[in-house]
Amino acid sequence: MAATHDWSALPSDLVNRVGDCFLATNDLDHYMTFRAVCSPWRHATDDPRSSPAADPGFWPQRWVMHSREEPSTVPTLPRRQLHRCWRTRLGTTGGAGTVRLFVNAATGRVLRKDLPVLRRRYYLIATTTGGFLVLADREPPHALRVLNPFTGSSIRFMAPAPSQLHVTGHLYLVGSVPTLVLVCRGSPVNYGSLYVYSADPSNESLGLEPWSMSTFPTQGQASARKTKMKTKTILQQFRICFIVESAGETLLVGARGTSTELEMLKVDVTRAWLEPIKSLGNHAIIIGLWRCLSVDADKFPSIQGNCMVLYNDTEGTMTSVDITDTSQRHEDQDVPALIHLLFDYCSNIPHSELGEERHYEELVQAILAAMRHAASGD
């Protein structure tokens, strides 16, 4: 008679080591599935939902969420190629209207996840580069909530959501307190109308700081926000700039004139010092109108390492600028589907659902007012 194995009786330290392997690659969904196997494994591992704000080890890192499920939202990519990629790597479909694509910029892993919360009680306001979802209650005053889509845990904020259409979100730990920073503006061509809101869970309203240019801390923790404030004078020299974490370094990426007149500086957060950088190693920086993203070129073979990469959606061309010698390489062949999703993420931001609803309400009121005015004039 064959021997049977009681997997639930594995030593706790061994179970913990397996769980740590999933956390090391930020595969939080695998970690949650692993814990769900049996009660002893749950007791042997930490529960991310017990204190979602306290332990950044359970925060999503380097995950980007594509805004839509349907391939038709990426019209410049050959439809057959995109369908083939999605069928091969993502499997079957989930719930209508609630399935989203997640891509890990560090490992190249693609995950398709059903998020029923998107069709129930909350507006989707924004996403963060790490992978959090910024939500707002559908009932006034539309209090904010930050959801970890991989663990199901959330951090509640008392402050109401902003009403702008375009919002990017950033979550940092300031000491031991999670701080939500929302960067809002109306149009990607109007860099003057930019506002930075911030709040911790106990704040009843968002703190507002007008910002005269597009500076986005897109990856990393509190260091990005601290750096932005200390280097404000230098940042004003750029037309558009981003602060991004790459391979453990905090970098400032800026464009002074045209889109290819790029400059990259290494940031010393402690001394508030900027210095030129001559190599990114095997990493590349994808630059868009709205976001900047560091990726491991070894995981994305179609992207060249040690480069800043831009994509012209109109012409379908990709430009790589070498960090060491500033040489440029232009490619006009079809961009692989997965890379196109990363470019789309950096270049396009879907409207805040709450902002869109308020925008249409204001539009309807304006039309009604115009109709009343025209009627009274008769």
C-alpha cells in the first residue's frame, strides 16, 4: 500500500520559507493561494489582511494595471497579435467588465485578475505604479480607500476623492503612517493645471499644493516625495520630469525641450544632491506623457537595457536613447503586445469614474441652463 503524505503537517519554518519565496518576487496572489490550502499553513504564515498599512512587505511592488480588459482599447496593435498573446499567457475570460491585466515590470509576469469590487460599491479613481487601486465610496462624501487587489486588504481614508478627470495615485509610508498622494490635472497637454493632494487615513480632507509642472513620483516609497520637495528649483528647469526608482536607485528623468532631449540624474535623498548617471545596467526607463516606469530588460527582450525608451503611438515607432553615449535607435516594426501595454500605461490615464460622472453632470447642467436662457430670450 502506497504511503500517503500529510502536507498540512509540514514544519512551520518550511511553510514560512515557501511563503517567503512568493513574497520575494511579490507574487502576492500565489502567497494568498498558498495560505488558503489548509489551516496549519495559515497559522504558520502572516496574514496580509490583519494590518494592511503596517507591513510594506505585503504591498504590491512594480505591478502596473492596464485600464481595460478588451483588446480593442489598444487600436494601434495588430488585433490578431494581441489576441494570440492574451490567449497564450492569460487563459480564459472572467467576469464581464471587471477583469484587468496586471504586468510586473520587475519579473515580466502577466496576471489576469477578476475584480468584482469594480462593479459594486466603489468608483475607480486611479491606480498606482506599485499596483494599488485608489477607490471612492459611491455614496457622498465619496471617501477614499486604497485597495490591494492581490490580498483583498484595504486602507480607509476619511478624506473625499478629488473631482478631476485625470488622476495618478501614489502610496507611501511616512514613518509608520500610510500617506496617499494624488496628482491631478485636466489634460496631458496642459502642464500648468497640476495639483498635488495628500492625506493620511485620519485627515478629513485632502491637503492641496498647486504644482506648476508635471513632476510625478512613480516608484519607490516616501523617498520620492521627499526628493521632489527638496529639488523643486532644479525640477523647474524641465518641461516634463519624473522621479523613478530603478535597481534600488532613485533617479530623476527630465526633458528640457523636445521629447528626445532627455536627461537622467541620480538622486541622493539624504543630501538632496543630484549627479549624472552613465549606466542603468540591464534596466530601461519607459517614458510616457503621464508616467515613467523602470523595467528589467532581461525580462522584456524587445527592450534594450541601459536606455530611456519612448514610443510614438501615432507613427508606431519606438525610440531608445542610450544612457552612456546618448545615441538613438529608432524602430518602426510592430511592438510586441506586452510592451505596447507598458507604453499604453505610461502614456494614457483613464478618466476617474467619479470625475467623469461629475463632468457629465456639469455638462448636462450647462446644456439645460443654455436651453433655459434661449427659451427666456424668445
